[in-house]
Amino acid sequence: MRLSKKWMAFLALTVMLCGVERVAEAALITTRPQLEAMLGGAGATEDFEAYLIAGGSSVDIGNVYDATSTPNGQGPSLVVPGVRFTRPSQNLKILGTTAFGGNSQRLAWDLSVGGPITINFLDPTNAFGVDLLSLFNLTGPTTVTIFAPDDTTLIDTFPSIFLNTNPQIPTFFGYQHDVGIGRATFSLGSGGPNFDNVTFGLVIPEPATSALGLLGLGGVLLRRRRIG
């Protein structure tokens, strides 16, 4: 029996829905393996290792750092595409591997001057995570504020993120929102945060039970049509 175009369209939609599951509207991501599983291995990660610097040193790199930046004659392409780090009116810094007790290169800020650091997501993003590290074994409450893709609509605020006092042990912060994330702003508590391993991307959907139910319904209706 030849199927009508309407039936073909219904079955095509049902099959498509089997590959789509609506993720929770908003949620904290508590571990890096959880984030990586959500992104299906397709996320991008900025680890701040591309800038050439001696292990125990630190250097100013200006107040904007992205794939187009050429701080101190290095670059461009020091940062993965799709993300930008900004600190209005104040310099960002790159810390060498062992600077201030660390064990990896990382993005930092001038301890003597306050003000937020913002991670701007230039490509569509609905999940991200970052390793936050303290400095000088100090930790204070860091406020994280999440904005929608228009960069102005407030999504969520977390006012009291406390970092591990050991500058070699990161505190992971991750967040997911199904309508997209435009930027995340971090206040600067005492001794941090410094940033490492900023991972971001689109959540990979899993098969939805409801969609499978629609597929089953389509099969039943098709069988009835054939019998009739």
C-alpha cells in the first residue's frame, strides 16, 4: 500500500524526534566528566598553554584575550575560536606553569585591582565548565553571573563559590541552559579565581522515551491503516 505524503511526513517527524531530548532548562554541572559526557566529546577547551612564557613568570596580556589577540608580539590564534575573555579597564595575565604555586599555565588578574572577568561565548553554547584556582592559598566568595545569548538577560547568579585553598587543586564550576549562554561573569574574591580548562559547546541530545512512544504510535496507526 502506498502511503500518503501526510503519513510519510508524520513518520519522518517521529523518527526525527527519537533523536531529540529536551535538556533541563537550567542546571549546575558538578563534574568535568559530566560536562564532557553531555558534550559528547565535541566541546572546545581553552587551556591557556599556547602563550609562550617561562614556568615561574607572569605577564600582562591586555584586557581582551581571544583568537585575534596578539599580546606582546605573540599570536594570533592563541585562544580557541568561539570564546573571548575580557576585563574592562584592567589587564588580564598569563601565569606560567609554576607561578604562585601552580602546576599549569592559566589566566589570571592583577591581585591589587578589583573588577570582574567575563567569559564571552561567541558561538552557540548551552553548556560550559571551567577550572577555578586560588592564588596565595587564599579563598573568598566568588560570584558567578550567567547571561543569555543577548548578553544582557540574566539567567542565574551564584553568589558564594569558594575555591580550594590549594592553588594546584581546581574547583570545577559548570552550567547548562537549553536556551543558550552568552557570557559568564566572575567576581574576584581574595586570591582568585584564576582560570584553566574552559570547556564549552552544545549538549548532545539522547533518545527520548516520549519520542520512542510516538514511533510506536506511528507503527500502530500504520498497521491499522493497512488492515482497514
